[in-house]
Amino acid sequence: MQGNILTSLYAFGLMFLSSFFLARCSFNKEETVEIDSLHAYHTSWDDGLEDYRKTWPGRFDMGKPADAKFIAKWDIDVRPDGKGLPKEGAGTVKSGAVLYQAKCAACHGVNGYEGPYDKLVTDSTGKNTIGNYWPYASTIFDYVRRAMPFNAPGSLTDQEVYDITAYLLYSNEIIKADDVINSETLPQIEMPALKRYVIDDRKGGQEIR
Amino acid sequence: MKERIQTRTKRSLQIVAGIILLASMGFAGYFYIQSHEQIIEPDVPSQIVVDPSKVQGRATAEVGYRSPFEKPKKLISTTSARTPLQDLYGTITPADLHFERHHAGIPEIDPEQHELLIHGLLAKPIRLTLADLKRYPSVSRICFIECSGNFRYGKREMTPQEVCGLTSQSEWTGVLLSTILKDLGVKSSAKWFLAEGADGALMARSVPLEEALPEAIIAYGQNGEAIRPQQGYPMRLVIPGFEGNTQIKWLRRIELTDKPVMTREETSKYTEKIKDGKIRMFSLVMDARSIITYPAYPKTIEKGWQEIRGIAWSGRGKVKQVLVSTDNGVHWNEAHIQGPVLEKAHTAFRFMWNWDGKPTRILSKVIDETGYVQPTYNELVEARESKGGYHFNPIVGWDIDKNGSAYLAKVEDIN
């Protein structure tokens, strides 16, 4: 009798543990999407494609797997929530000011609004700038690292990009002279223009917007 | 002594005058012969001038060429090149006249060195070469690609190319993005993807996955040949109906994400100011548009029958109807549209018109299959409280003066 109780307790215990384990697994493993379900056959260019697809193999196995090291080399985008920002480095307005004059002023003007190319700093003309038009501060880091300076794109170190980002935010009166820009502080900055942005929701039809 | 010097001076003056006289006669004679020669023998290959049926023609060549009488040209700036819409027939743009817009020049890419990385919210990130891409089942698609900043106005002497030459059409061949993603275990949290180019700007745009997936193509062919460097060699993204900037050229990376990355191109650029001080972002689909490409500035027409010709298109589907007015919008007539009408494609329209020789204004407007009617400039200005910017697609037309010369009609006057 006692043995029976012990056995059933043991069995229940196992069941409890395994269900916990299974639950954990399913929590960890995110569901994947059936891509075919997203593919709507709706233009004349899709005529016959559904039948053609039935002749395709289940998998193509083309190319080669991309390992983490390769991905890390190319995965350079920085997002509003800070994802992609380098953990190392912290930008200061003071260093950014020096770098700006050396690397940016020739195109954007000594104060950031004289041109000849895009105005970066708000002035009396009301033209679009970082301060009055850009909705996210992360975009400055992403774009400067991606494409600037024009004559040597992608040549700046992460530290330099942090410095220039700090300087441009300061010039637009978004941060103070002694504020530091790093992976913690940059995502917390709220840009003045963000509240003006709406996502397009037009779907055709008669309305003109 | 003084007199001798004077005589000498006089004589040298006479010599100089003589030289000048001779030289000018020489020049006059040269120019006379030159101009005379041009009249007798025009500066074109002689086989064309003489009866072509009496001489042997040119030998075959490995690559063709245009007739020397035809010189269609793109209109270029440092960062763009506009398609000469007024010089084209039908709806396909020759690949070398396709519009261009780049942000860091045209990269020269060795296809052997180029790779496409697909990663992010998927189980199996992969690297694909051009050769890998070509092994997938392929598709072809005729569609337009239009830059969303494609409206210029402000003076009468403007050609269709100057007004909206940042639109072109090709047959694109490549692989459906859905075909590639099928294998990779895309996670359900993936709602967007970032597409990035290999150019100096690493041009990058976020695209909503569900909206783009049914039609997005990673293309390597354009009008039967490999995509040209200007159009993204060796591979580019093509998303029929979407604004040109999202259709990343020199494509090297696709990253599946949960949210848009908010790159510079989808925030500080390619967004438009609209009503109530708002700024609209991710206006991805090109609105319906039409333009008469003949008669148009700088053409002059004769009194009598003309075929008014143009193109119409919509990023939301097929062109349903094109209306043409030859009396400044008092009456609108249905134009003939050339079938088969394709989705998200330049569609040719035609209308026969007997011009009575009186000054008038000719206009076109398109209605697409969603029922959207191409608006006037004033309607757009009122709806958006903005006088231009991206996605401005107003009705345009041409003033025909008493001599038959066409000039761009003032958009503010079109109602």
C-alpha cells in the first residue's frame, strides 16, 4: 500500500517535472510562420504559380549558413530602442565639436546650418533639421556610422560616431553640454518631432489625403 | 630722324593691316567652304544619305546601337538621372534610359565577391551568392519603379522628363522573396525587414513583411539582360507599386525585425508634411498618376488630327480608366488604354483629337481599380496643407498656343 502511494507520488512528480520542462521548451521556442500562407496569389503574374510550386522540393538548401561572426560584421543597424548600439564607447559634446569641424563642417557648415549640403542644426529658416524633424536620436548614430563622412563613408570609429552624435544633439539643444551619449543614454532621448509623426494608413479609394 | 621713325611706323602698320586682311579673308573662305560643305555633305554616315539600296550596309556587330538620328538622353544631376518620357514609345523603358537616383554614386561590384546575407528573426540565417540566387525557381514581372519625389513644376518650359521623369518600367527577373524565406524558419515575431545595399551609403529601408511579401522579388535580370550597374547590379529588391527608395539596389543584406529600424531614409527623408502639422511616414505605395507625353513641351503640333499619347499607372493595382480633356477640364473623354492592362505598371493611353487651331489646354487624369481619382494640385494642397514634397501626384497638362506649341500648364490653374 505504502509502496503504491510512493510509486504514484513518484509518477506524479515525474509528470509534473516533465510538463514543466515541456512548457519551458515551448516558451523558449518561438513559433515560425508558414510563409506560403502569407503569399497571396492575386496578380496575373501568379497564374499557374500555385501548381508550379507543388513541383518544388520541400527545401532548397541553397547558399551557406551564416555564422554569428559573419552576421556581426555586417549587422550595423541601430534602432530606437538602442538595439545595435555598441556597448563600448561614450560620446561627449566637447570631442564631438572637434570632430565635427574636421569631418563634417565642410559640407554642413561650421554651425551646422550654413550648408552647402543638408542643414543639421535648426536655424531661423525653419528648414528640416535633426532638431525639428528627426523623430529618433538613434538614427543619427545609425546614419553617421553607415554613410558619413561623404568622402570616406564608414571610416569613423564607434567612439567618434558617439562623439559626433552627442555634438549634433547638443547643437540642436536636445542635450546639455556635459551630457554623455552611450548605449544607455541614447535610447532615452526623446526627439521633439516624434509626436508629429503618423504612419500612412491610406488604402486607395476615393479619399484624397 | 623723327620723320623716318614715323614712316617706319606707318609701313609696319600697313603690314599688320595686310596680315589682318589676309587672315580674315582666309577665315571667311574657310567658313564659306565649311558651311558649303555642310550643305553638300551632311555630317552623317554616307550610306544613309545616298540611296541605301545601292550600297552594302554595315557589318554585324556584337552589341547593337541606336540610329544616329535618335538621341534620347537622360537628364542628369549629380545624384539623379531622369527618363526622357517624351521620347519613348509604349511602356517599356530601355535599360540605359531607366531613371537613376543614388545616394553615394554607382558602385562597381564584382558578382564573385558579392553576397546577400539574410538573417534576423529566423531560424536559419544564410549567405547567398548570385549563382545561388539563380538556382532558385525564378519569376518575371513587368512593373514601374517610381521615385516618390517625382513632381517638379514652376515654369512653362518643362518637358515630361523634367516634370516626372523619375519613373521607368522594366521586366524584372529574379526570385520571389517568399521562395527564399520559406526555407529559413521565419519567426512569428518578424513583422518588418531591413533591406540594405552595398553602396557607399549602405542605403537601408525598413519594409513591412506582410505587405511586401506577396510580390517582392530579389531581381538579377532587367529587360532580358543582367541588371545594369545603375539599377543595382548584381541584385536588387523590386517591390511592385512601392516607392522607389525601398527597392534597394546592390542588395547585400535582409534582416527580419519586429519593428522598423527607423533609418535616415524613412525618417528625415521620404516622409511628407501633411495636415495639422503632422508628418506622414511609411507612405510606401505610389498613388495613381498620369501624364500626356505627346503633345508636350517642346513639341509643336499642326492643325487637324493628333493622337494624344501618354502613360498612366498606380501602385495599388491596375489602371481602370484614363480621362482626357482638350478644353481645360470642361469635358472629359475616355481615352483608349492599351491592353493587356497590368497591375502596378505603366499603361499606355491614347486619344484622337482634331485640333481646331485655337489655343487650349489638354489634361489627363487616371482612375485606378480602387476607385482613386488622380487629384488636382489644388486638391492635394488643400488636403495636405502642403505645396509639394514626396508623393505629390497632381493632374498636369499642356497649354497649346495659337502656333500649336505646347507648354506646361500652370498647375495652380487646373481645376
